[in-house]
Amino acid sequence: MAAENDASQESALGAYSPVDYMSITSFPRLPEDEPAPAAPLRGRKDEDAFLGDPDTDPDSFLKSARLQRLPSSSSEMGSQDGSPLRETRKDPFSAAAAECSCRQDGLTVIVTACLTFATGVTVALIMQIYFGDPQIFHQGAVVTDAAHCTSLGIEVLNKQGSSVDAAVAAALCLGIVAPHSSGLGGGGVMLVHDIRRNESHLIDFRESAPGVLREEALQRSWETKPGLLVGVPGMVKGLHEAHQLYGRLPWSQVLAFAAAVAQDGFNVTHDLAHALAEQPPPNASERFRETFLPSGHPPLPGSLMHRPDLAAVLDALGTYGPSAFYAGGNLTLEMVAEAQHAGGVITEEDFSNYSALVEKPVCGVYRGHLVLSPPPPHTGPALISALNILEGFNLTSLVSREQALHWVAETLKIALALASRLGDPVYDSTITESMDDMLSKVEAAYFRGHINDSQAAPAPLLPVYELDGAPTAAQVLIMGPDDFIVAMVSSLNRPFGSGLITPSGILLNSQMLDFSWPNRTANHSAPSLENSVLPGKRPLSFLLPTVVRPAEGLCGTYLALGANGAARGLSGLTQVLLNVLTLNRNLSDSLARGRLHPDLQSNLLQVSSQRKRLSSWKPEVTTWRR
């Protein structure tokens, strides 16, 4: 009976074992386990004697344990009954340990070799990055008014310069290649935007009025004494301030790029040749003629021009910094003497007191985009006000072209009227309040509600003051591989500024024309008290470097824009942004399309159209009364 139970237990173990092969510790066969059916049964004493046998001692019993093969659940039941477990002849623990040790040694060698190789490659790459020549240039975008200066900006980026380094070099280059638009004797404004951090700074280096300048003097003699029109130049201080904040290359190296252009020479552009032929300064001095009209008549486009005088000035500024321009040295004395000789009142003290301003731009949200533009005395708030008004109109492809143009024209009239109320906020605290109103969506809704959908307003909604501004300006727009956007606009005011040029070759500006005084214009429009002449004050400006980015996140449309043409710059920028951000036109098409330009003084609406490609842009203007 006991034997049958044992057999049934073995059968059950074989039937329900969950594995085929498994290493287990088993015991050696005991004598009673041998299949000896004929042996007689032992008595109690025999059993005790057997268990007392030293061969069956528990210690030796455990020591003799061996690995056995466990019957598989897939084995036939009959064979399990007749096939007892067999003892192995080899100790698997010692063999497995030896095999595992060999495998561990091999794995250690492989891992060590891989780590050594990876470390060597990493060190080599780091050394190449820090000490080797750059192998890859991440593309940036550079746009200027002259191809030579655009190439120079790209060269600076290729030399691992920052976006601001490239902008400084390109702006100085424009002062050489496009002296009718910009130069060391002028001023401007630069907007710098950090894309990753969504941070912006605006460097304002607009010219300021001399300390003893009075409105009465300008009223009497501005047409006969060009020296009165000269403001304290801000170009050098502004560019140096921008470089101090964002520059990567040494200041002297950045200026050396531009100095090489002046020293080696450049091809006269179509714009410069046209300006010398059609817009030379009235009563040009003998020095001006020697510099730009050496043969007695304007140079031809493409002819080679050298400016070694400006190369020497840039070398001095690179060595001594802005102090060479503002601290009473030879350059300062030359500029003061030239202006005073032509009836000006500017002094050395005016130069030493000048400083560039670092501010935050004004901003607004339009169609999911952040629009950044300069604060007063620049007209950035009026630009944002125009966009806020237009945002409330249903400007889609379903709206008739006539209706859309009507809304745009009426909006621009309001924006220009608002711009005429701006000026230098340092001298008039009400300008800050006016700026806040212009940035308000609520205020924009109020103005929008006063625009008639079918007819033009018979009179402006707001008082309109005298509007004038620099007719020419130079622009530098850069999106660099350092994820910075730079938009800069600089000017001398009129072509070639005041027409006064120093022995060192610096053309002086005529920015005092941007102030407002009685009988300033031929139509005798009312002067603006906010933009009246005061010592040290900065005049109203239509220099509008503008940056657009997504209002949320990093993905979306980015734009860098600039404009010249005084009030037309404001109306032109508004319509370009409208085309790109509302009507979803590409930028090239938006720049090429005709634009509306209201004239508030004459109550005329001018339309500029472009029939040729951008590289040969010539506006055609049609005027009609509204």
C-alpha cells in the first residue's frame, strides 16, 4: 500500500512539473529506494541499525547532494515510473562559475575598450570645437541698402561675430557706401531682440539739440545757415553701446571691417550716383565737391570710389573708442568748427554731454504676433495703434478691395494724427499718457467706431500738427545664428544731411529740421508743442525699426523691418504687416504691392505702385483728393 502511494506521488510530480529541465539539489539513493521486491521486511531494530550506519550520517548525506534531471511534464508517464533520477558525474557549480568568470572577463574588456574609445573621441571633438577652425556656419540673414554692406555683414557672421557685431559693421559700411543716407555725423535707433529669452532692448542714438539752440534762431535763419540744422551726432555712441551689450568680437576688429571698405574702395551704387546728380546739398562746399564730385560732375554707377579719410577716422575710433569722437579731440573740434562756421551753435560741451539711451520698446499683440517698435520720440506707438484699429475689421478675401482700401486709408489718417502728438517724453510727461492710449485696444475700438464704412471722414478725428521727418535713411536688418534679431535705421535727415563735411570726411546731419516751429512748412500747418525746439531735446522721429515674433512659443512668423520716407514709413510698414499677418501674403509680394499714403495737411491720398522687381524699385505716385 505504501509502495503504491509512493508510485502515485512520483507520477503526480512528473505530471504537474512546470518546467522541462531544472537544476535542483537531490539526495543520493537510499537503500530502501532500490527496486528489490523480493527483500524481506526489516524489523524495528534493523531499521535503527540501518539509520545508525555512518554512511547515512546527515552531514555526509548533505555533502553528497548532486544535481539531477527533473522529469519533464512532456515525458511519458510510464517511463517516469521505471526511470529513477540519475546522479550527475560532474559538479555543475564549479563549471558554471568558471564559465561565468570567463564571460565576465570578456565583457569587462569590451566595455573598457568602448569607454576608452568614446572618451578619446569626445576629448578630440571638444578640442576641435574650441581650438579648431569652424566647420559649419549656421545660416543667418542680412539685409542692407547696399550689396557691399550686406556681404560685409555676412562676413562678420562667418567670423563668429554676433548679430550686433554684424549690424555695427554693416551700419558703418553704409556710412561709407551710402553717405547720402547715413554716416558718423548722424544718428539712429537699433532694436535688438533675443528670440530664445523673448527679451528686447532698444538703443536710441537720435541726435539732440545743442544746448544754446533757440527756436527763434531757426525761424529766422534755418534756410541760410545750415550750421543751425546740425544736432549732436549719436551714431558712434549708439553703436558702441550696442556692442558693449551684445558684441562678441573686439570693438577694434568690428570697425576694421568697415575701415577696409573705405580704404580698399567700393563701387558707386545707383542710389549714390542718383543722389549726387539729382539731390546735391544746396550751396555745397568746396570740400564736398572735392570729395564726391572730383571731376566736376557726378560719378557713374559702378565706378570705383575710395574714402581713405574715413578709414583713418574708423581706425582712430577702433583704437580709442567713442572718446575720440566726443571728448574734445581733433574730430570733435573739426565738427564744432565746421558747424559754427556755417552759422551753427553746437559746442564741445554738447558732444561731451551726449549719451545714448537704452530702453524697452513698445509692444502690441496683432493677430497672434508680438509687434515691437521704438517708443517716443519715435512713432512706434502710432504704428501699433494703426494695427489695433485694423485688427477689428473683417479684412478677408471675401471683403471687396474697395472696402478694404477705405478702411486702411481712414485708419492711417488716424495713426498719422496720433503720431503728430508725440515728442521727447523727457521734456513732456503728457507724451507718456498719449503713448499708453495709443497702445490700448479699447482706444483702438473707439477710433474704429468712428470710421464710416462708406465714406471718408470730412475732417480728422484729432487735431493734426505739422508732420515732417527724415526723407532718407539707411537700414540694417539681421537675423543671426545666435538667435538674435537686429533691426536698425539711421539717417542724416536730408540727402547728405546739412551738406557740411569736416576735413576728416564726416558729413554733418540736418536733424533739427525734424522739430516743429511756426511757419516751418509751406502750407503753414500748426506747430506741435510736444515737438517744439528745446536745448538737449530729441526731435520727433519716423525711424521705425520693427520686429515681429509669435506672441506665444517659438514657432511662427518672424519679421525684421525698417522704413524711411518720413510719415510714409509709418503707412508703408502698417500695410506690409497687414499683408503678411492678416492676408497671409508672402513677404516679397507684400513689399512689392502698392501702398496708400494719406497727406493730412493737404487732405490728399497718394498711391505708390511698383511695376518692376524690387531691385529696380521706382515708385509711381498718383494723387487724388478724398
